Amino acid sequence: MLQDLFEIDANTIHPMVEHPNARVRTVFDSTGITKNSKALIHMRVFYPLLRTIFCIALIAGTSLSTYAAALDASEARQALSATEIDVSTSRTNDFFIRFLSPSGDESKFVTFGWLGWSPKVIHWLYNDANRPSGISATPAAAVASIQAAMSKWSAVCNIQFVYDGATASGPSLSGTNFTGGGPRDFLNVIAWGTGGSLSGNTTGITYVSASGPSGGPYTINEGDMAINYAFNPNLDVTLVHEVGHMIGLNHSDVQNAVMSGPPLTSYVSLSTLTADDIAGCQNLYGPPVSTARTINGSITNGGGIAGVTFCARPSAGVSCTASVSSGAYSCTVPNGWAGTLHSPSVANNRIPPQTFTAVTTNVTRNVTALSGIPSCNLDVDNNGLIEAATDGAAIVRRMLGFDATAFGGLAGTCAANTTSAAIFSATSSNYSVTGGAATRAATDGAVIVRVMNGAKSDASVNGGLGLANEPGSTNTTWSAIQSWLNTTCGSTF
Ligand SMILES: [Zn+2]
């Protein structure tokens, strides 16, 4: 009898009996339920636009009252006594039933019975209100934690997330006291909250809504997450689980998965996805698409320059091959990567750093190297980048008269000059940026560090330094300083 009503797919457990408004004749075999199987009854409550799922377990031997908590007692009694339930005539709500095989070996991930998101991209917003600094020190740290959790899912199945920035909007679907049933605003908001259903040791709560034709299939059109700011001992654990709900996964029937949770399993504090989680995500979205992109081209200065191996900042997921005699080089970067490729000089050819905003297709970038080290060497650690914390600090120390032993620890990533002596030697250069008679840390050094830090105006470069009063100074405006730096230092400020 049950086989006529429920279909068990070898790979997926589908909630096969979905009937938004239809007359439903669901026949139960109470003997089958109590002796042979577990049945999970989901009661679906309809709102005009919003559907929220509540779950209640009906497990072998579970008391009638548990079931009756969700359906009225007479229906529950009918269900358990092998009577027919006609949903359409008895109530406006409906429900579906998922039948698990008697052996239990069908236990696996559970979806909401929807198709997931379409397209497979979730645009989301972050609301920083009430963020506890003890859990996330800054807004950026909170966003980074959320993105890290999302990346775990994107790495194993074809779902993508796009952060659209900060918002003052709340998680609308959460409703009053995070009990659900709130209005759909089509904004996918991740916010902090507490109270109501999000209290005690509930660390997060996520509501999703879906829409589609009568009878389905339904696609998810909104997901809102609230993170408990009053109790969250492990934010990463909270986030990876809640993101699982956001993409359309319900609590798994498998214990010890990220998505484990009531009614058939219990929560576990996992932050790493398991095979069951991955199978669930792939069931909804398919396997991950290749997200690697290629940046390649040639590095030349007249002829090709061999032996350039770019370093990347940020470096995660990036690998580069050394250029060959033609100058051809290649790097592989994650899709969407934004950052800078840089290299120490090679055979007295300076390699200009290459900046990319978002690599979403394969990119050709040819690089023209620059000859020699100019009379003003700003890249004293020779890593291809001009940076205040390393190069600037070394230059100022030299101006202040430090000896060759005082330049340790000033090599940036990928630097060719790594020893104190090598960096000291590289600072033997012309840094008289103001044009004054002497090279002084208080003026020339300060200007150089300010420019390295991004100062690009009269006020920001000269402010408080009194460059015009320095004996012999000729460069007292940003344009004059910029001209001197670009001409004398071979820079592109
Ligand atoms: Zn959950």
C-alpha cells in the first residue's frame, strides 16, 4: 500500500506527496508505520505568498500527542488508525509525508522538497546591527566569516554567493521573535538577533520561502538568516549549518553531518561538510563547476624575459609558472579573484606589478618590463611592490642613520632582498624628493612614506611638513613631487 503512495528514489528521498490545494487521499497503514518504518510528517502551512515549513516527527512508537500537536487530534487519530485523510475538506493547510525504508538505509540528506535557487546564485546583504565584538571584531570580520561558510558549499556544488553589501533591513521572513511567517521582501539578509525562537542555545535560525506553479515545482526566492548575538560559542559552526538551510537543505537523517538536526538526528558541532552534506547540495545544484581562471601573456623588454615567477596577493588558490624564453607566463587563479601579481626584478629588468579587479574569464595580460634600477630606488626589498611598511620604513631608517644591521624584518612577501645588509645596501639611493639641499627623514622621508600610503594631494603630501621652508626645496606641491617621483624613481604614482 505504501509503495503506491510514496516513491523512494535510490539517490534521493523526495517528499512525493505534495498537494497544495488538491484533494488528497493519503492512506496510512498504522501497522506498517509502527512496525516497519519511520514516517516523517511535515505539515506545511500556507500563507498567500509565504510558505514556511514546520516539522514534526512521527517515529515508530512516538505518542499520538506529538503528532496531534501539529494536526488536530482527530486527523492524527485517523492517520494512526489507517483511515483516510482528506486534506482539502478538512483544513486549509496541507502536508506531505516522507516514508523511510524499514531498514533505515535510505537515511540521507533532506531537502525542503524544492528545486533550490534558480539561477544558482544567491545575492545577499549583511546587517551589522547588534554584532557582538567578542564574536566578530569588525563588520568585515563578520562578512568574512559568512563568506567562508558560503565558500565551503560553493566548493562542493554549483551554488554561488554574491555579497551585495551592508543593509539596514532585517531578516523579514523571521517575523516577530524569529518564529517565521514574516513578509517576503526578496532581500536575502543575514543579521544578528536574539529572543523568541532564537534564544537559549539556539545559535542561528534561517527561513526560506519558495514559489512556483500549483503543485510545484517550487524554487526558493528568499532566504533570511539571523545569528544569535547573545549565544554563539562557535560562529563558524553556526554559519555553515545555516547556510545549508539557506540553499535549501533541511536537517539530515544522517547523524554527524553538518546538517544533522531534529527530528531524526541531533545537532553536531561540525564546521566541515561531510559526504551527506555534499550529496545534498549536489542533489540541488549539481557538482561544482570549474572555477579556475587563467591569466597568461608575455613579459618582454625588447625580447622575452625568462624566469619571472609572479607572486600573488592574495595568494590563496593562485599558482603561476615561470616565464620561458619567449617571456610567456601563466597563472591560475580562482574565479572572481581580485589582487596583484608581482615579482622581483629579473636580470635587471623591473617587473611592474599587475593589478586585476575581478577575474571572471580567462585573461591575457602582456607585461612590458622596465630597464634597470633608477637613481631613486623605492622598492628596496625588491619584491616588485612599493610599500610603506617595508620599503618606506627601510628608507626612513637609512635617512636616520641606522647601520646595516638594523634592516632585518623589512622584507615583504616574495622579496629578493631578504637580509638586513641587502636591504641596507638597496637604500643607498637618491631620496631628495623635496629638492632641498639635504635628504631629511622629517621631510623627504615623510613625503615618501605618505605617498606610499596613498597620499595624492597638496594637503596630504605636504600637510604640516613645511616643505616650502626647507632650504633649497623646490618640490612643495603634489604635482611637483609626483613628477619627481615618477621621473627619478621610475614610478607610476
Ligand atoms: Zn538547522
